[in-house]
Amino acid sequence: MTKVLIAGESWVSEATHYKGFDSFTSVTFHTGVDPLRDALTASGIEVVYMPAHEVPTNFPMTAEAFSEFDVVILSDIGANSILLHPDTWLSGKRTPNRLKALAAWVEAGGGLMMAGGYMSFQGFEGKAMYRGTPVDAVLPSVIDPWDDRVEAPAGAEPVVSDVAHPVTSGVTGAWPALLGYNRFGVKDDALVLATVGGNPLLAVREVGRGRTLAWASDIGPHWCPDEFVAWPGYRRLFSQAVEWLAGGK
């Protein structure tokens, strides 16, 4: 059975409530992983989910530690959360560069997917900060050096450019519109399987013995709206993406 680690795709929100003279705050925890996790598990893929607040401490530390998994998916989790283990951030101790370890694991046969979001690729105000990292080097994307978001509230229609690739094969019919994505170019040896707004939406690449995939939009709302998640092609697309990524092993 293919085993996947999904890292990120959670957030904590703090709100201040004003009631005349008085005010109070409330804190809520949210996850956006359910659509992708449900689609993959329904296809017989084992999913281990690591929410964003656990990543600094629990994300694998070495290339060998990633061997438990066939595929790693980074979704809306910035580079700093992977780079800055609490031993370094709080105690000033040396710890491994986990972006370097992840890239080495990919080159040895692992599969890596980055999904879009405010903390993916370069991200909102450039804060995701993957440009120039070892992960940037192995992805199919060429990451912009600035805020790379494209907001499309009126909807942007995906266009499939390769219907024969194992990732997109059998994903028939018109793809529902997306509401935004991260803008990036692609490396010379990457294949673009779909575009949106004239930019790459889905790109793949073989790196050493491994494989990588860049999905420019979200895996659920808001950029990937309910219509896309409910579309029958959603499950097939992402399940085939994971199985193709796992095929490097």
C-alpha cells in the first residue's frame, strides 16, 4: 500500500470581539486537509497527517527517516516551519537542514508534491520562502522571488495540455474553475500537464530516481472551491498523482 505524509494545511485564528466598552478574544483551530485525505484513503492510499503546528518538531530529520513514506505532500506550510526545529529556534542548537534531507530523499527515489496556498512556493508577501532552497531545486517549478499569488474570485478555467500522462489519464470532462493559484514557471526538464490563466497549474518532473509534482492551486477551499472538490475527477486526479509519485521507488 502506498503511504503518504501530508504536512501543513492547518491554522489557528484569533479573533477580538468588541461588545461596547468591553472586549474579549477567542482562538479557533482549523484544518483543510479533509478533501484530499478522504480522496486518497478512498482510493486505498494510507495517509499520515501532520498539522502545521507539529511540523517544526515532528517533521522527519534525515533522508533515512523519510523512508517510512512513499510520498510527501507539502500543503500550505512555509519553509521556516521545516527549517527551524525548536532545538535551533529556542535553544540555539545545530539541527539538520530538513529541506536538504527531503531533497536528498527525492533524488534517491522518493516522491514529493507541493500544493499551492498562501504558504506554498513563495507565497503571501513572499513569506513561504521556498525559492533558492533544496526543495526548490527538485520541484518542477521555477519559483518567483516575490508574492506569487494570483487571486481569481470570478473563476479561472483549467486547461489540460496532456491527457495521456498517468496523472491526468482518464480524468475526463471539463475541470471546474479555480479561484486562485501560485504563479510559477517550469524547469526545462519538467512537463506541464495543465494550465490555468495561461500559467502552469500542474507540472511533473523526474529527479534522479525520484519524482516531483507541483500543483499551483489549493487542495480545498478557498482557491479550490467545493465544486472542484465534489467533482468526480478530483479523487482520480490526486490519487493518480500520488501513485505516479510513488512509482519512483
